[in-house]
Amino acid sequence: MPDSSAFGVAKTHTHSILRDQERVYHNMKPHPAWSSLRNPVKFRIPTADNLVPIRLDIDIDGQRFRDTFTWNPSDPDSDVILFAKRTVKDLKLPPAFVTQIAQSIQSQLTEFRSFEGQDMYTGEKIVPIKLDLRVNHTLIKDQFLWDLNNFESDPEEFARIFCEDLGVEDPEVGPAIAFAIREQLCEIAIQSVASARETRINKKGRRGAEHLPLSKPGGSALDTLKLFGNKSSVIRKRREWDLYEPIVDLLSNEEVDALEAREA
Amino acid sequence: MESSHHQILKPFLPADDHRFEFELYTIPGSSGWFSWDNIHEIEKASLKEFFDGTSFTRNPRVYKEYRDFIISKYREDPSRRLTFSEVRRSLVGDVNYLLKVFLFLEKWGLINYFGGEDGDLVREDEVVEEGRWKVKVEDGPPHGVRVVAIPNSLKPVALPASVTSDNGSRFADSDFKMPPLSSHSDVYQELIELVCGNCKERCESGHYEYTKDGSSIICIKCFKNGTYGKNKSIDDYKFVDDTPDNGNRVAVWTEAETLLLLESVLKHGDDWDLVAQNVQTKSKPECISKLIQLPFGQLMLGSAYDRCRYRDTNSNNQKRGQVDPPVPPPQETKDFRIQHVELENEAQTQQNGDADSEGPPPKRICIAPISDSNNSKMEQTDNKEEQVAPSLVVPEEISENRSQLCELKNQKQKDGDLDDHCPPKTDRSKPVPNVSNSLMRQVTRISAVVGPQVAAAAAEAAITALCDENQIPKEIFDSEENGNELQLSTQTNEPDRIAQGNDSEMDARPNESEKSLIPLPLRMRATTATALGAAAAHAKLLAIQEDREVERLVSIVINTQLKKLQYKMELLKEVEAIMEKELIEMTEVEESVVAERLEVVEKVIDGGISRWRVKPSQPQVEEINIL
């Protein structure tokens, strides 16, 4: 599996740019506290680092390359081709992959950037994140809540603690969990952009219809009022505990083979 | 799975069983602030998200539930490490915030703290390094152990009543809570309490003030250590003594202390050493000045004097004169009060019979309420002429009094030491109450109010004025005074005798029997003049004191206002800086907008649609042509 080394590359890459990205963010918003949460925010991944999850799945002449990593959208595009070249060299892939990888990354970045600058409604939105993934021999199932307003959340840190708490030894699991979270968050963010646009159109279309509930962005958002209202306890009912309990299973080689065969 | 949870949680559920209500847990000493019922400032500062009201999904109630649950969960089995993943499945909410709470509790050792775990192995004074914390395990009850109540149930909705007292109610009732505003005392605390700018402790006995702006203060300890602060040197500081009688600084008295003071004053009178001992927390001068400042303090002191009859009221008067100047108003009231009390006494003692009343009590009769004296003063001037005639009858009475007086003097000489403490002034006035002459009473009354020196000066002035009118009286008075002087020196050795003039008035009478040279009207006039002069002098004195006090207060007010203004200026500067920043941002935005616009215009021009402006004008031209 070429995954691991590719991960390494991606990881170091993102971290080197992280600081730049943060600085840009802080320059642009000198008074983050002033921007009320009720106001629409410009589109971004609702985490501390605005990183785009990139998923590669390239098949050339029967040789399949699959990888996932995050990319800083404010990086110069020239880095993409450099990264592709480096990856192909490190993983000893045929040179044909270079353009494919670069193209794939570029197109995903372009799609992400097309949403940038648009408003997204995140007001009081807590979404359930569901994990159901397999990394090599480890099978992970989990479910938890994520606050879309928390722009200081850190999926990587969460994943690290997850692995620590559950004694996961495979070093690939952590980044995979973090990526899965980011991927879902990105999807929700894109949805809320779309719904923001929709509500704007609605407002233009029929004035005075504003009392109508802003069409529930994402649809999957929880009823926060019900969950956090005065009447309900934030402690879950005991029968729900198992639902939100993280499950880690170690699979045997045969099981992995069987699963892969089914996936393919 | 489920059943096992129930088993673990069982100890918490039977809240009615008192054995389960208290259990011992070990937490680090540094986390002693923790309480089930309250949310401490440390928690509010570390987990701002739950207290800034930015979202109703994060409020103090939610935080408290998280916290209580996590800690209870850990205490189900303190020996094992509680993991975040174990906790989060049971809690509703953003995992990131949950993680933050979890890490906070772990950092403070409220969960996953294994300090006392292997206490059997580690003996006293052995410092164990565990993770980030230094843990000291001691024999016996370690200081880190605290008895804390376990919440009766896991549902904070049904929290015990005690929770809804205090802060708990605030958190429970309202979803949103604004962050605590900085109060007046926060901002001005340094001014109020004189807190050292370095070590932030209260400066008890004295402090050094930074002379350049007077804003910073350091305590003696810091001064000695040489920690003067940034850009400041030893020469910039000026020592300020903080002893409580130091002018504008008033020691803070609690109600309990004041009560104690009053009690001990009642018990011990003006034995201030004993009083101060009783009050304990305050020094002798503090006690004295406090009592004087109390509106009714003098009344207390007066009644205390009643008990200690033989105390020297005159010396008290003098002391009063020395101690009081900073607070003149109470002094006046004090006089009134004493007079009232003493008038009552007078009534009593008079009932007891004349013989008894010859003792100290009659002295009080002379001090009638001043409120009267206004009227009587009027009378005095009105009656001036009238008095002359009736007063001709007086001599007989006076002669009576004279004999009384002589008796008294003899008595007094016999009494010797005991009466030595009696104020001379009151000696002088003893016969007066028996004199029906109201004028004399007025004089003694007024002269008793003012100090002896003042009365003396006034009398002298009055006599010289009279002497200017007439040459003869001078001789009369001179001869009298000579005689008086002799008398005085033989009578007692006390140097601070009451007004000579007064003396001459009173003591003249014995001599009168021999000489009977002084015409009564003349004496009347002298007396009146003395009284008026004394009253005027006293009024002047009071006015001066009042002036000084007003001056002092005004200066305090001005100082305070200046400081206030300084603070405001600082705030304004800050605001200005913020505004400037914003302005810069705005100009930047403007520039970018202009640039963008330029770009657009350029593109438009490049695109060759530059003539679009002309087009709409063409029809107009045509129209004009048509017209």
C-alpha cells in the first residue's frame, strides 16, 4: 500500500504552510469577536485550519493510486505540480500519474475555491459526524457531534486523542479519522453555502416571507433548542450511550482481503 | 453493557443514605477552588466559550453538567484513567468543546489525578514527580484532601436546594450570562485600597508613592528590595505614612468593630488603652478618632464620664481641643450632648439637696444648652439697661453667695488631692447657678463653652475697652486682679487657670466686701463685653476650623476628579487607537475597491465597449435636430 508515505508527504506539506495561512486569516479579521455568529460567515471549513480535504483515486493501466490528504487553499497553485512530481517519485509510480494527480488536486481545489467568498449560514448548528472507515486492518465506527460555529476545532487533535484513548497503534488511523471529519465538514459547509444562496433568492422572490424558517441548511443539523434547552439534560440517556460509543475492531488478513475484494 | 453502567453508578444514586453523601477524594491542593455548587472564576477564565453567551448551546448550566458528569464518572473508579472517548459518548455537544472541558479538568487534577494512589509506598516529604504535577504525599490528613459533597443525582435539574442559592440560581435560571463586567471597585481598587503595584498586596503601614504622576504605589517591602518598576528610580518615590489619623485616609471599620468599640467605651470610659485592647483590631488613635466621628459617640463618652465622676472633664476639653481640629462638627454636637446629659443630672442632684450638690454636679449646671444662649444673648442686650436697676438689689444675694463661695473654697482646700482634679473653671462657676442674675449665667455659660485662654483674652479686651471710657475702673480692676493673682497662687498651683477676667468677675466679690468700690453697672458692662467677646472668639475659632475642613475636602474632591479625568483620558486614548486602526483598515479597503474599479474600467476599455457612453446621447442629438 503506498498510502503511508503519501500521507507523510501530505502531512508535512500542510504543516509548513499552516503558519502562513493563519497569518492571512488573522490579518483579514482583526476583530473576530466582532463578527457575530448570527451573521453569515464567508465560506470556509469550520475548523481552526481552513484545509481542503483532497481525495485521489487514480487508475492508469490497472495500476491504482488512492490517497487522501489536506491542502491549504491559499497555497500557490504551482505547488500542486511539484507535489505531484514528488509523490510519483517517492512512490515510484509511472510518470503518467504526475499530470493525473496534479489535475485531480487542481480540480478539487478549483471546486472548493468556487465557494470561497460566498456566505454560509452556520448559526447555531451542530451536526452529527459519523465515522465508518477501515484503515488497513483497523475498522472504526463512531458518531459524535460537531459544532459548525467552532472555528477553533481541531480534527487532527481529536483523532490523536481518539487513537490514544482507544489504543490504536496503526499510525495511519489518526490522519484517516481527521480526514474523514474534514471531508464531512467540507460537504456540510458546501451545503450551507447552497442553502444560504437559496434563502437569499427566497428573500428576493417574496418579500415579507422572512418569518418562514430559513430552510434548514444541511438538513442533518440537530434541533439544538431541544438538545440544549433548559428542560433537557446534556447528559445522554443511557440507552443512547452505545450509539455514540466509538468502536474499534482489528480485522484479520482474511477479513481484509474479503472486504477489499467486495469493494473492488 | 448497560447493566454494568448501572452497577458502577449505584453509589451515587441513594442520596438519602447519608453514608454515601460524603466521600473522601484526593485532589491537588491547587484545585481547592473547586466546588460542586459553584463555578469558579478560574473555570470561567479558562473556558470562556461557556460564559460569553455566544451560543445557547454553551452556557454555564451546560458547562456545569459536563463538569459534574465527568468528575462523577471519574470518581466511580478513581484508580483507572478516564479517557475522553469514554466520556463523550454520554454527553451531548460539540466534541471539541467537550474535549476542552475534559482537558481543563485533567489539567487541574480534578480527574485522572493519581497523587494519593500509591501513598502507602511514598513517605512524607518525598516529592513525586508525576507528569506535570509535583505531588507531595504526607502522613495523616494531607492538605490536598477535601471533603466534598457528591451531587445527589446525576441530573442537575434536580440539584439540591443549596445549589439554587448563590450563584447556582443565576446559572440555572438564565441560559445566557454576560461575562462579568468590570465593576467600579475593580477599576478603582488600587485607589481605594492602596495596593502595591509590584506584589499586589495591600500596603498596611505605609507605602512609597511615585512622585512623577502619583499613580503608582509600591509597598515598603518592594521598596527595600529595590523593585521600583520600569523606568523608575529610588528618587522618584516619596514615602507616605499610612497611619489612620493621617488626614484624608480613613481606616475602614467593620460594623462588628464599631460595635465592639462602643461596648468597650461604655465599659472603660476614656481609658483608651483598655478600649484599644478590647477592640484588638484597631489602634488607640484609630479608636479615638472613630468614636469622635460617630454622630452619637460623644453621648457615649458623656455617659461614660458619669460613671467616672472624678475624671477630669477639663483636661478632656483640652484634649478635645487638640484631637478634634480635623473634625469640628462632632465637637459641637458633643458639647450639646454633654450639656443635655448633665442638665438631667443637675435636676437629679438638685433634688438630692443643696449640700450634696455642692460637689461636682453643680459644675454642670453652668453649661446650659447653647441653643438657649441665642435667645438669652438677645435678652442680654435688650435687658442691658433694664438690668441695671434690678441689679441694685443683687448685692444682698451676692453677699450670700460670697459666703457660700468661701465655704466652698474651704471645703475644697480640705478635700485636697481628690478635688485637685476638678477643673478650675468649674470651681469658678460654682456659685453662679445660685445667682439669680441671668447675665452672669450667660457669661459663665458662654465662657465655659470657649477655652479658658479665649475667655481670658476676651475679658481683658473688654476691660481695656471699658478702661478707655473711664479711667477709674482701670485702677479698680488692676487692684482686683492683683489681689486675685495672689489668691489664685495660694489656692491652687494649676497654671492653666481659667480666664483672668472671669476670675476677676467671680473672685472680685470676696474682695468686694472689703472694698465695695466697683459700681455694679460697671461690672455688668464688663461682664457683658466679656461674654460677647468670648462668644465672638469662639465663633471665629469655629469658623477657621470649618474653613480648613472645607478646604481640605475641596482639595480631596479636586484630586479625585483629576484622577478620574486621567483615567478617562487613558480610555479615550485607547479608543482613539482603535479608531485609527479601523480607519487604516477602511482606507485599505477603499484602495482595494478603487483598484478593482480601475481594473474593471480598464477591462471595459480594452474590451472596446468604450463608446457605450456616447450611445445614449445620440438620440438626444437627434431630438435636438428634430426640434
